[in-house]
Amino acid sequence: MSVFDINAVRADFPTLDQQVYERPLVYLDNAATSQKPRQVIDAVSQYYQHDNANVHRGVHLLSQRATDAYEGAREKVRDFINAASDKEIVFVRGATEAINLVAQSFVRPLLAAGDEILISHMEHHANIVPWQMLCEQTGATLSVIPMTERGELDLTDIDHLLKANTKILAIGQVSNALGTINPVKMLIENAHAKDIPVLVDGAQAVPHMPADVADLDCDFYVFSGHKMFAPTGIGVLYGKQSLLEKMPPWQGGGDMILSVSFEQTLYNELPYKFEAGTPHIAGAIGLGAAIDYMQAIGIDALAEYEHQLLVYGTEQLSALDGVRMIGTAEHKASVISFLIEGVHPHDVGTIFDQEGVAIRAGHHCAQPVMQFYNIPATARASFAFYNTMAEVDALVKAVEKVQELFA
């Protein structure tokens, strides 16, 4: 078992300590968003109660304290993902904004009609739609790495998919719909052998496993704070400094400039040229606090514990008659997608809710995955390190309740 005290951990998350429909809350919707520990809530509250001021612009003490906390969070992110410099860490609203920024600022100037952008069949809509929009704008083509029935990438023809006119590979590290852990390091090596840059969507990876951009050697890495126990509305774009320096700003406004006249504007240095306007200061501070919290527990320890939850949950659900598992990859993070025979996933989610079990039912912003399996949706249970084996048992009992009602 894990080396950390699960009861002490759960005590840090006030949302978990409540009842819904007169039943203890079992929160298993962590792939959609995670709960927040008191340490993060307190850090955000501290900023608003004592240090609330804008950053980078004020000479007064509150502004200096806010700036120190905001830039301190940037350094925590840099250390967390092992980036080479704070200049490579750009604060954005989330992974979605980061992908759009790279699409418009880095990739669009490279594209001409006939060029290709390569993604995979199991991507979140946030790593599909921005590239489709870019193809519409430039005449480029979107190519797709296929997937197998198990929910793994089919890399049989990867050498042929990585072409001379492929301008970027954009790949999710972990599938939000299936939990599949993709071999991104190998894909990056293959792409770089053909001088193709790579963006990795790490939104579903960073809450569950170590992130090391130096080891991956990815060109861009994006993630959202709200999935890793931090506030909503804050996220990170990592980019290699040599690439970010060449990219034009995506948005214009305050703080991304050095000087402005009606004749000419000079842009700020990295990373600020990509951070137009007043940033989500409290969100960045909360993200820094979430990183502190995860590192205090130990990323390896929480990953090991979540794997135990995944294995136990998979075994228990697989043993039930009338339950079909969707996504059975060999390497998975803590996501279980499933169907109950004869019951629509939305009905499953509604009945689970009445039993106090919060899951996600739907297409999970991954409709091509659902189309691959020829299903409209799945029920998805997703775990975090504050979940327990007893909550997995509650999940199983909720399945049995559904089957009883629809017998």
C-alpha cells in the first residue's frame, strides 16, 4: 500500500466531507476536475485577503508581494516539469488555450496548402478542433493515428504518417476517455528524427504521474491546473525557449509590451510576451500551492496508490455480468470507462448520483473515440489519490443497483 496516510489526505479536502442525498459523497469524476485541498484554498484566500494587487506594475508593498507569489509559482511549475528556464513557462487559462496559442502563433506561419498536422484518434476535442480550424484557415490537412479495439494507438504505419510535410505532431499523453497512457517519448523520438516538432497534451497526465519535459524532449507541453487540485482558469504552456522566442504574440494588450507608440510597439521578453492583460494571479498562486501539496506527498507515491485503485476497480467491475469495459490498454492511468448492458450511460450517471456516487456519463469531449466503438457514450469513473478502496466498493454496489432497477 501507499506510504501516505489516506485518512489524513482526505481530511485536507473539505468537499469530500459531505453527504449527497443522505449518503456519503463518493467523488469519482476526477478526470473532469479534481477537488482542492485546504492548502490551495488557503493560499488563494491569503492572496485575496492580504496581498490583492496587480503584478509587475506596482511599486507598493502589496504589488511586490503579489508579484513575488506569482513569479514564485512560475518557478514551482518550472521545477515540477523540469523545464530549463522560467522563460519557458507561460501562464494561460488552461490546456485548451495553450493548444490554440501554439496553433496560431507557432504552427500557422509554417503551413501552406497540402501540409499536414498529425494527431491521434483518441484526442480530446481541445486537441482536435484548434487543428481543424487551422486547416480551414490554411488549406492544410489533418491526419490521424488510428487506434485499436483495446484503446491503444496503432503505430504500425507511424513512419508513413510522419511525413516530410508534417508540420507538427500533437498528441495526448493520457486519454481522458480511456485512461490509455500513450508512448509519447517514443513518438517524439520518431518525429524529431524527421525534424517534426511535437506538442504533448499533458492535462490528464500531470495529476497522476511525474512530468519531465527534459526527458521527453517535447517542443511544447500543456496542462490545466483544475485537474491537478488547483483552481480553475489557470494552466501552463511549456515551450522550448528557442521556439518561443521566434513566435509572435498571440494576444495584444498590457504586460506583453515594452513600449507602445502609434508608430510601433516593442514586445516584452519571455514569457511575458504571451501573457497579455492582468493574469489569473490567484490561480497561479493556487497552482503553486497544489504543486507543493503533490510534492509533499510524493508523485511516485500517489501514482502507485492510484494504480492500486485502478487495478482493484478494474478487477471488480470486470467480474460483473453485463458490464462491458471500454478501453483495456496495457498501460493506463486511473480511468475506467464502462457500459452496463441495456442501460444508457446517462441513466447510469443519474442513478449513481442518487446513490452518492459522482461519475461522468457522456462522450467526454472525445466523440471520435465513441464513434470508433459505435457507442453514444460511456460511464466513466476516474480516481485521485484521495479516493479509497471502500469507494471502489461503493461504485460496484451502484452498478448492482442499476442492474437491479433495470432487471
